[in-house]
Amino acid sequence: MQLTSYRDFQLDKFQQQAMEYIAAGRSVIVCAPTGVGKTLVADFLVDQSLQRGHKIVYTAPIKALSNQKYKEFKLRFGEERVGIVTGDVSINPRGDCLVMTTEIFRNMVLAKEPFVADISHVIFDEIHYIDSDRGVAWEESLIFAPPHIRVLGLSATIGNLAELVGWLSTVRGEEFAEVVELKRAVPLMHHFYLLDASGKRIMRPMSNTEPPPFVADAKITHLDLIKAIKGSYLPALFFVFSRRQCAANARDTSLALQLLSKRELAEVEAVLARYGEVSGLAKSGDYRLLRSVLRRGVGYHHAGLLPVLKDMVEELFAQKLIKVLYCTETFSVGINYPVRAVCFDGQRKFDGKSVRPLKAQEYFQMAGRAGRRGMDEAGYVFTLVSDYRTRLENYAKLEIERLNSQFKLTFNSVLNLIKYVAPEDQEKALTLSFASYLADIDRRGVLARYREVEAESQALVQQGCPAINDPACPVTRRQLQNRLTSYEKLLTRRSKEDTDLAERCKTLRTLLDSTPEKRCSSKKRSKCRSLKKQYNQVLHRVSLVQAELDRLPPANTFVAEFARRRETLGRLKYIDADTLLPRGEMAAQIYIQELLITELIFAGMLEDLTEPEIVALLLGVDYPWRKFDTVLPCEELKLQKWWQFINRFASERAQAEVVYSGYLSPIGYLWAKGEDLYTILNQCNLDEGDIVALLRREIDLLRQMRHALREVPHLTAKLSRCINLIDRDLVRVEL
């Protein structure tokens, strides 16, 4: 099959190659820089599958990307053939083309849902974008998906593609076709924007990483950078690693610049008017600020925005009605909005634990949005340097980091292994993780280096005098005498009661006194000294490699972890040998804090509490306490009994790994009682979008519970009522 174009696009060689592999029935991994057209390959596969009457699944690591692809596929293939299932929305869940988050696909695979048997292909988009949570779902999906399913993986450039392809081929039992594109269609130009010694604001190539000079009474800001590029380099994305700063910077720029023509302003007003009709939106502080800045051609976008506001910003940006968009890193993942320039407010970010330099992978994920194919000769990347103490990095020359596994065993995955995998195959399944594959490669590499330096040391021993390590050897004897002298000096400065040091002195003195010195020529001594020096250097390398070997995780890490978790489940009465008990059957169907939820259900929480109280209690499940969060208590909410139950379970069963924040309960209660979002915002300091995200995540949890309790009609009905209390107004997903 010879392809040169698809959907009126002239295909690049890598796209053509990938499509030909797909047409031949191969599983394929496509690795290419951000923004070169990988998604066209996915579109081709969906098209081919639907034409042949096959079912296909498209998965993405984040809901925003899933939602975007659902809209695209629905327009192209028709809403009767396309469906979406994420944690908070389910539309046409048996469509021929089903869009979902990776977690949902993993859950279907583990539960062996009949629908999975009908799937011919699954697409994993942005597979390089894995963190400690997403990586687990991605790996388990690939390990446990039935062998008849063919896979298309789309990845940005990674540092260890051969390892990824090797693992995929091993775990899927077929040789993956590997398609690589190293060049961008539009090259990137990287610059720093900083002050020179005279205080003048200048652009400097990123290849010059000399720190900027200190200039008294001079400063440089994001607004200076926008003013410098507005004549030739818009539209631009400006990546800022703080939600608050995104909004503040957008406000600053909108007050200083008008970037829209009269015609463009009229188009913005029409969009604002349409979104202004959304119930309750007029009270949103973010909506009011966005309405102001968008009229100047400026916007901002971050995870704390209401979903409807994200939609509004994305719509205006796609229509080229936002010239400067301040955004956080999440905007760079998957969503295809190319621009002429990308700006950074620095080269460091807070990752939730500490402030650290950007990784090369992160930098290029964002920088890769610069450069519009067919429009720009180059994409421009500008990094603001506002602190003279900043250590600068030339990212254009850095190697992309290795893609590492994030696999970890949960109680849910252990229960599903016991339930669906024969006892004799469970250990094999655990060794199939990407983590185990990489660890095995690392171990083999370190062992090879160890054998190499050991061989070097043995070769040196063979070259040297047999007595080179003997106290009789003049070279060795001189070293021992020097050591004895230093010990004796140290002993005189210390207490005479340092028996350990005194004993070492005595042993060394006895050894030297009892061993006569071997007589050697000066030439032989010189050769021995040289060999001894080389030998000691090799021994040092041996010790370094040995230390590296010691740091490697044991070969059976996950097998041992499986045994520990299995023991815990047995002790808690979730399993009996290889049989799941009622608690185990329940927890195997819950993917969020499975042990805590199971214990709450078995303790009678659903019977004891009203629907608003259930919503209140469960809102804080799997939400880690944050010291800056503030939520005012609700006097009419009486959940002390259940908060105490959770605290007791968490403290008595530390191995259950409970994550829960009861202080969020008033938010869930007020929402379930019908209060609007802005009344609730007056009771806490959480962002609007964070509250909506929490409530949507609770809908996902309640649906899991309802599915697990499907044989108990009165409880499924109660859980449905809980879902209905949450799924309203700004929380409801509209696609």
C-alpha cells in the first residue's frame, strides 16, 4: 500500500511509513517531536477501523485531550459511531470509536468486560506524558489487554525509544514497528530575553548561557518581553508555572496593550455574550477577569479554571482571537494550538515538592508549540531571565531524558491479579512491567561493567609481582608504614583509651616487625609502584560499580511487594488463599482508595447517611491535606462518627495507605443541598475549577461504587441520587 496523501494533507515520510505499517496489520510506535503531525496517523487508523467495521479505542492521559478528540471524531465520523467514557461523562459507551482516559480502559481490561473482546485496536496518545498515577494505568493496560488487540502508540521524542519498543514487543508478544522522526517541520530558534551590563533589554541566543550581570535599579518583566515581540512574533503562548501569576500577568498585559482590531473585538464580544448565558457564570471572578482581558486580545488558562471557561478560552484561541495566552504546563499536552512564539517566565518550576530546573522533555513539550506549519519559517522560543543569580541552561543542546516506568502495585491490582490470573501465572505477570524490563537492562549493564573492571584488576595482578599485596613488598610495606605513622599521630591526639585505634596500631606494628622486607631493584620497585597505582584506581572503579549494583532494586521487587500486599489482604479478610471474599470482590471494582471505600460500605455508611451526607463524606477521599487549604466548618453537618471511623482505620491499618481530607466535607454538603458555587467559594479558598474537579471526581467514585453494588437495587438507587445531586450546573459535562 503506497500512500502519499491523506485528507488533503501531503504526508511526510514518517506519516506514510506509519500508515503503511498500520494497513499491514502491525502494532506501531511513532516517536516524533511535538507539533509535527503524529495525530494524523491516529486519525488514519480510526478511519481505517471504522471503514472495516471494527471497534477502536482512543486513550489519552488527561480528560482535556480526551474531550477534544471526542469532539473532533464526532464531527468527522458522526455522533452515532463515536462515544466517550471518562470519569465524569459517559456518552454512547458502546460506539464503534470510543474515546476514554487510560484509567477507564485499564479498568475495563482488568474487569474483562465483554466489550473489550470486540476491540481491534487501541491508540495510546502522548505515552511519554506519564506521572506516578498515569503510568500505572498505561502499563497495566498494555500488560493485560487481550493479545488480539493491535496498538498504536504516539510519543514525543524520548531518550530510550529502543527500550520502550523492546518492552512493548515483549509484553504484547509481537514485534512492534518503530517509526521515528527527528526533525521538526518548522525549526525552533531559542533565545534568552535579559538585561545587558548597561541595563538595556536584549535578545541573546540560548547558546550563550553566561549569567546576566547585576544592574542596580533595573528590572525586566513579562510585559517587557511581550512588548518586544508583539510586532513580529504573535500569537504567543507564555508559560508561567503559577496559576495566580497567569491571571496577574494577563491583567498587566491587558492594561498596557490592545492587541485586537475592531473586527476581532466584535467577534470576541459575540463569544463572550454566548458564554455569558451559562447559568451562574456571571458570578465567577475568573469570568469577570477573563471578559476584561479577552477584550484586549489577552487570555489565561490553568487547571483551576472552570471547565466552561477553559472551553471559552480554547475556542477564542483556536479562532486566533487571543494574541497572548498565559498558561500553565497542562496546556501543552496534546491540545493542538500552534503559535508563532512560545515564551517562558524562567527555567525552573515547582513540581509539587520542590523548585527544580525544567527537564528537557518538559521544555520541548511546551516549546514545540512554536512554529506554524505552512505559515512560519521558524518557531521562536523566548525565555525571560529576570534574576541575575539564575543559572542558565541551553536546552537546545540537551538530550531528552529516559522515559522511566511509574508502575506500582495497588491493592486493587493485586485483587484483580488474584481474581483473573491463574496462580502459576501471577509472578510472570508481575515481571512484565516496564519497570522490571528497565531494571533488568540496568542490572545487565552494571554487571557487564563489573565483570569488565574485575577482569582489569585480575590482569594487573597477573602483570605484577606475586608479592605486590604482601607486607614483604617494599611498595606495600611503605604504604603500611605510612598508615601506621598516621595512626600513631592520631592516637597521641586522642585519649589513650581509644582501644580500637590502639589495637589497629598494635596489629600493624606486629605485622611489619614479623615480616622481613623483600629486596628488589629500584627499577622493579618503580614498576611495582606504577602497577600498584593502576591497581588502586581499578579497585576504586570496582567499588563504584559495586555500589551501583547494590543500589539497584532486587530482581523480584514486585513479586515481594505482591506477597506483602497479599498478606495484608488476607489479614483484613479480603481474600482466602486464591479466593476473593466479599470485601475483596467489592474492592476489586473500586479504583480510588479501594480499601477505605470498601470498609465504609461494609460498616453501613450508605444506610446510615443521607444522600447529601454521603456526598459530603466522600468528597475528601484520595485528596491529600494541603496546609494552605481553608474551608469553614458547617454546623449542621454531623459526620463525627464517620470521620472517627476513617481516622481509626487509617491509624490501625497504616498499610491500607489511606488518603483522606475530611475538612472538604462542607463543600460537598453545601453543593448537594443545592447551594451555588459562589456561595461555597465564600466558605473556602479553593479555586473554582478545583471545586468542580473534586465534585467530578466524586461522580467517578460514586459510579464505581454503584457498579460494584449493582446487585443491591436500593443502594444503587441511592448512589444514583447522590450522583444527580452533584451532576448539575457548572459541574455537568457538556460535550
